Amino acid sequence: MVREGKLSWLTHDLTHRGVTAWLLTVLLTGFYLVLYYTEVFTSVARAIGLDSKWTFYGLVYTSAIVVGGIFVLRKYRHNRYQVVRTSVVMFVQAVFAFSIPAILKFFHQPEYYFSYFWPLKFDDFVPGTIFHLPLVYILYSFLGSLLLVPVLGIFFGKRWYCSWVCGCGGLANTAGDPLRHLTSKSSAAWKFEKIAIHTVLTVCVALTALLFVTWGVGNRAPALARFTSGFQTFYAFLVVAMLSGVVGAGLYPIGGTRIWCRNFCPMAALLGLVQKFGRFRITVKDNMCISCGLCSKYCEMGIDVRSYAQANQSFTRASCVGCGLCAEVCPRGVLRLENVRRRHPQELALVQISPARGGSRVAI
Amino acid sequence: MRYVIIGNGVAGTTAALTLRAREPEAEITMISGESDYFFSRTALMYAYMDRMTLRDLEPHERKVFAKQRIDLVRDWVVDLDATERTLRLKSGKTIAYERLLLATGSLGTRLDWPGLQSAKEGVVHFVTLDDLAQCERVTPSTSEAVVVGGGLIGVELVECLAFHGKKVTYLVRSPWYWPGALAMEESEIITEHIRRHGVDLRGTEEVDEVLLGADGRVRGVRAKSGAEFGCQMLGIAIGVSPAVDWLRTVKTPPKIERGIRVSPSFETSLPAVWAAGDCAEFAQDGEWVVEQIWYSAKRQGELAARAMLGDRVRYEPPIFYNSAKFFEIEYTSTGSIGKPPEGSRTFFCRIPGKEASVRIVEQNGAVVGVNMLGARWDHTFFERWITERRSMDYVVNHLREAQFDVEFARVEIAAVEASYKQWRSPVSS
């Protein structure tokens, strides 16, 4: 039941797909389209002394994370995991994703984002781009993407990146926090997620391979070069501009905060696979779940956490970004994020388990 | 085989899914008058506080029931004929069964306070979907509310009303909040916490009379102490009772006392009729008891289904445990709590800087109960230690293993250990 009062009506409407939520969606998607395809924000940027519309966008984005983050820090101040995690994600955004690139640019150095890696930051792996950078950047990009990301993923799960470092997760977990419950929990949405995200990953890997081949072949195959360049433009338009920007952030008030991360991000797909083989899991306390459903409701990745909790089944889902909100909202303290040495094979099973105790399994 | 289950709560639904898992061909029908689909009653408060929709309370996707071929009937059962093995529904339909499970749950306990019978508006309970609808209907026309009953449902209703900005008076019969589960020290922490949320919590107050306005709406309650508390909404949360009254007047009633009397394998006094969950009353250590907790209903539902399938089942309730949340303070309890048993000794310590405490009760050299406030603990460790009859020393030394708090927020066990040392041998320090 909605609390009485005009302000309560507004917050409810904004966070429950009401009229104002749709209006906000139109505004947000419009903002992205204007940003990508017009120069309106170039003049805005100049007016406030910034060099480009992208720096302006970075400033807006970082401000959203910082302001939203302050609210989140207050809201979850009793939960130290949330306090530490939110502080880190705010810090990384403000320093690594905004200040350092801006400073580098000011000193006419390459504008490099140290908090992004392949396959999310695709450009850093394009031979034509990366090999023009100083060796330090090349090493950072390759070792970071191919070694640091998966190794940390094995030890801590994908959360070390997706909810501690990444800017997409940063926005979702700060300014987007009041909208986190909107992500669909249906099994149909889960099916879509699995197909969509692995398709993007496959396309992304194929494109990367193609870029290396094209670079290796050099000028000998102009047709291949044309094809690869077309492919890259297509990927940049569909995946980077549309899915991560317009759809991913624009639809926050309607589809929740992790549309991009859950369904399309190739980095999340890759880390999800790593996570399945790593140490991270959500531990479920035996027979304490009351099936209230707060965990599922507030899961931004659309995981039906309750289905595991009520079946007394600790689990590792590829999509889980380890934000820890399921554990936070649980009124009976049933859930805990853990990095464990050994996991039971059943935790990796994709089959749902019947609510009946004692492991009687039903394919639902 | 044709199975019919009355009640689609956690006991009934768990039983239905257990039956299906074992008997792919059986016909399974589940009847409920309250709701179309199984929902989590324990989460009613979150619907009331706008944190979830009613649909969110449903623990399974709706299509699960079609897929599992569990026929759902929305109706009230009005008659049971165990000789013909039929049920008559309120709509007039008749349903035949071969094996029947009664899983009708419980309802908010009602007492016959003067004035209560004539109240037309403003009296609410907080157990069923209907109760929630009542609460939501009278909320807008309420500015002051009184909640009676010092248990979990009471504090949940209080939290909801406080959320909606009502001036809440919370009347508790005992000198301190929830003496059934909390000792005075823990209760003080909780009481202080509840009061900090603007709730006027009063101990040693018992309702004498419900006061009504000319229109039949509640206008207050008078306590036995003589004090009067004005309100437009009176929440009664003095416990729950098995929802079995309708069964007393059917053609062939099973044996009923407080609840439906069942054997250790959940058989009622009627042939081919079992009962499980909140509505069932069974013998434990020579006493008849009713278990009214979510997990016990779940456990009973599964075991009753297995009994109906022909398994040899002998139900023995495990070591008692429970958990709760009082506004923000979490609580975990295992074993014998409440009144300490004779000859026992109790270690209690408040964790510095937190609304948290640790209580361990030992009897004859073995720990028998643990009561924890303000931090998260894995009760399965406590269960094991109690079963293994571990000493208090052992439990304190291994307390670390049972911690279940979020990362970076583990309670400082060192403080507990230091306090324990001091308590055990105050001279040496």
C-alpha cells in the first residue's frame, strides 16, 4: 500500500512504471539520442569550459554516481559490505573513469580508461588503436583483459568488476538503486538473457578475431578490410550505442537498472562463465527461508533468489554481480556472499529444485 | 490415486509438490478459499509497506502449477464426508478424494473483549489476505492506532503502521516485550529500538474493553490499569489459532482439540485423512503441541505427503529455532530459550557499539540454548553443538564459525571472548 502524500505518490509512480517513469524514460532515451547524433551538448560543454560533449557526458555520469552514491551510502549505512562496495565504485568512477582520462588528455597523453577492459571496452583491443599507444598501455590492456580480469573472477566472482569497479554497475547501484526491483524475474526473461548475452559475446569474440586477422593480413585484402570495418561500425552502433546507452540506461525506469549488464554486456558474459568455475557463491542458510521474496524482488539481475533460498540450495548463477542486496534485504539473514574453496556440483546446476526439502528435484 | 489437499499455504503446497515428484501419474487437487495461488504469508507486511506487490509474494511462478498438473480450486470447503470420501464446496460442487490432506493453517486469535463483538469498523488482524485488505481499507481514515500483543505479528503490524505515519501505541501484557522468547536484557534493547521509531510501547497493559463511537467504529481501548488509549484502528495480534472451527460441524469431523489431532505420521482420526502444518496438533514429550512456524509447516507438509505415499514417517520436531527482525534488529534463536531451565547458568554479553547481544544457556555442562540479537548467525551450528552436548567453553571458542554476517561486518568475537573470560573467572582478571 502506497504511503499517503503527494511526494510518496511521486516516488511510487517513478519507481513503479507509472506515468512519470515513462516520461523519465522518454527523457533519458532522448538524452542519449541527442548526445550521440547531434552536437547540442558540444555547445553546452563549451559553455561550461569543457572540451567536448563526451567530457560533459562523463561529468554528468560521474555526478549521478556520486550523488546517487551518497544516498545509497546513507540508505545502507548499517551494512558494511554495501558501504565499502559503494565507496569503491564511486572512487573508481571519479578517479579512473573521469579524472585520470581528463588529466591525461589535458597533458596531451592518450585518453586511457584504466577501469575498463576488453571485451567491454572494445577499442582497447583493436590492433589499429592499441598498437599506436605507448607500451605501458598495451601491456595494461592485454594483461588486464586476459589475466587480471579472469583471475580475480576466479577468486572473487564477477562482482569484483561488475559491482565494484565498472561504471555501468556503478550507475545501476547508485543513482539506479530505487529502480533495481524492476528487472523481470520471469523464467522467460532468464531464457532471453542466456541467449542474448552469449550471442553478443560470440559476435564480440568473432569481431576481435577478425580485427586481428585483418590487421595481420594488412593491405593485401582490401575486401576483408572493408568487411571488418563495416562489421565494427555495425557493432559500435548496435551494441555500444544502442544496447549499452539508449536501451541500457534509457530504459532504467521501465526495465530496471541492469538491462545492459544482464542481457548484452560481453564482459559480463565472459565473467559469468569464469564465475561458474570460480569460488564465488551465495550461501543459503538451511531451512530458515520464509519465502517472503524480498531477495528476488530486489535482485537487479532478475535472479529468482527465493527459488534457491526456499530449496535450501546454495548457488552460483552466472549473471550474479554480487551486489549483496539479496543478503541485505533478507529479514531472516538467510543469504551470504562467499568465496569458498570448494563448491558442491549441485550449486552449478541450472535445474530448479522443488521446494520440498530433501533434494527431491523437479524440472520446473 | 486421487489426492486432495485443503489449503494452499506452505504445508499444502509443499505436500502437493512432494506428491507430484514421487507420483507422476497421480491426480492432485489443491483447494483454497483465500487465494488463487500460494503466497508467502510471512511477507504480508512488505505488501502493506509498498515494498512488494501481492503478486511478488507468490513463491512460485504461476505456470509451475499447470506444469506440475496440480489442479487449483478456489473455493471454501464446507463439508467433509469421510465415509463417502467426498468434500462439499461452498459453490455447491462436490469433490471426491482417495487421500485427503488438511492443511488449513491458522487464523489470528480472537478474544471476547467487551465491545469487540459490536465493533463495525477499525478492528484488524494481520494473518490473512483479507486481514491485509481490511488494514489497507482503514489506514487512510486512521491517525492513531493501537496494536495489542507482544509477539512477532504484533511488531510487524506496528512497523507497518509506523511506516504509514500513524501514531502507534503498542500494548503488551507482560512486563517486557515477548517474554516467551526474550530475556529482560534483550527485550530492553528491542524496546528501546521500537520506541526510537516513535512507537509508544507499554508493558503490563491488558485490554479491558474496546471503546466504540456512535457509528460502531473503534475509538479506543481501555486497559485493565484504567488507562485509555484513543485510536481509530485496533490491531489484534495476540497469537494465531488453528483454522479448524469449520471442521467441528462437518458430517464426519476428525478429532480436534486445539488443532486437528494427528499421529507421528500425520494421520487424523479419520481414515485416509492426514493433517499438517499450523492446523495439526501432535504429541511431543507427553504434551500436545501445535507448531506455527513457516519452516515447521514446510517440513510437516513434506513429511505428511510422504506418509500419504505410504512411506514410514515418524515426525519428531527438531531442536527449536527461529529468527526474526524487529524493525532493523535481527534475531536468531536456537534451543531452549525464554525461561532458563532450573540449574542452568547463563552467559550474556552486549556487544559494544552495536544493538547486539549474545546469550548462551548451559545446563549440566552442555549448552541447551542460544539467543542472538543484532548480528547474523548460522543456527545449524548451534543445533549441532546442542545435539553434541557441547560445553559453553566449546561454544564460545567456536562462535566464530557460526557467524553469518555480511563481509566486513563480522561481530568482534574477541569482545565476546573477553567478556566470557571475565564472567567465568572474575577473580583472575
